[in-house]
Amino acid sequence: MNARARLLLFALSAAVLGVCFAVSCRELPRFGGAAHPYGTRAVAAALRHRTANVVSSVNFDLRGFDTLGEESILFGTVLGATLLLRLARDERQHPAASEHVLPTTRLLGAVLLPVTVLVGVYVVAHGQLSPGGGFQGGVVLATALHLGYVAADYRVLRRLRPLVVLDMADCLAAASFTAMGVAGLAAGGAFLENVLPLGTFNQITSGGMVPLFNAAVGVEVASGLIVLVAHFLDQAVEVTGSTEQKEGA
């Protein structure tokens, strides 16, 4: 397909999307008005299902199927990066060299790493109660691990990240999220429907299956981001091509 055909296809698609968007906006409530149909339904659903954090209730209830799609996009991204960044025929992998790090930077990283891990676990575990959840907590956990790279060197990071285990955790977490969604269908309800006791409102055990959903998302996001960054760091630090080898020789 040439450039002109691609441009024409884009123009037609954009026109159709623009018309649909304009028509749908006409049905929205007026800005600043007292009527908020979606907000009213979201808050009512959160209270009914004992989920104090309305955002988590929306993610795993009102638009739970969309959350599965987001999980699948991240999983596909990690899988694609793994395939694209594997060693080519003209590339060689060499051990990473030791890097000099200031003692103050090393001390700061050693102090922040366990604190950041604790914060990440807290954000995931309390996602049904307060702002946060699996997505945010997973990113914090992935960031915590890479403090070993910032505060020390690449060799320390390699010892902290068992990529084989993280690959398996990524796959199992994505599969468990889908399995919990199917459990709702098996119980005679809808996909991702709560099949556990809802508990007491504003308690850590409340929300039925929402804490389990948050845990699965947190593990999948943390593992996926660590593996994704690992492939890019490997390319930058350890992999050299044939051109670089000739120049070095």
C-alpha cells in the first residue's frame, strides 16, 4: 500500500470516528450540571459490593472486561519485546563491567529499596480501600527492583531479578485473572462477577474478589515491566553487534 492509499484510508477512518464521537457527545449530560448518570451508578455499585475505592470497583466490575484487555496488551508487549530483542546472528553477549557508584548513592538506594517494595505491596493490598491498586502498585514494585541498578550496577540487578521466575509469574498472573473472571461465569453470573463474601465495608478483607484481582494485576504488571526493561537493558549493556566488535578490534 502506497502513501496516498494509507492517507486516504486514515482520512476515511478518522471521518467515521469523528462522526460517531460527535453523535455520542450529544447524549452526554451538560457540563457542570447536577445529573451524573455514570458517577451515580459507579458509587452505588461500589457501596453495594463493599469496595471503598470507587475506581477499583469500576475497573473490576463496571468495566472489568476492559481491564482484561489492558492486561492482555501488557502481556503481548512483553512477549513482542522478548521476540524482537533476542540475540541476532551478528550479535554477541558479554559480561557487564563494574561501575563506580558514589557511597551516598549506594546508601540511599539500599535504604529506599525495601521501603519502595513495602509501599508497592501496600498499594496493591489496599487497592480496594484507597487510591492505588494492582496497576499502580505493580509499577512501584518494578521501580523498587531497579533501584539496585541505579544505586549499584547492572550485575547487582541481574542477581535481584530471576527472569525465568518472573516470566512464569507474568504468565500465571495473567492466566489467573482470566480464570477468576471465568469463575463468575461458571457460578451462573457474568464475567468477573464476585463469587466470594463481600466482607465489611472499608476493611482490608472487603470487596469480595477485588483484592484477588488487584493481587493478580500487581504481579502481572510488576513481572511484565521488569522483564520488559530487562531486555532493553541487556541490549544497552551486554549486547554488541558485529560493527562494534570490528571497531573495538
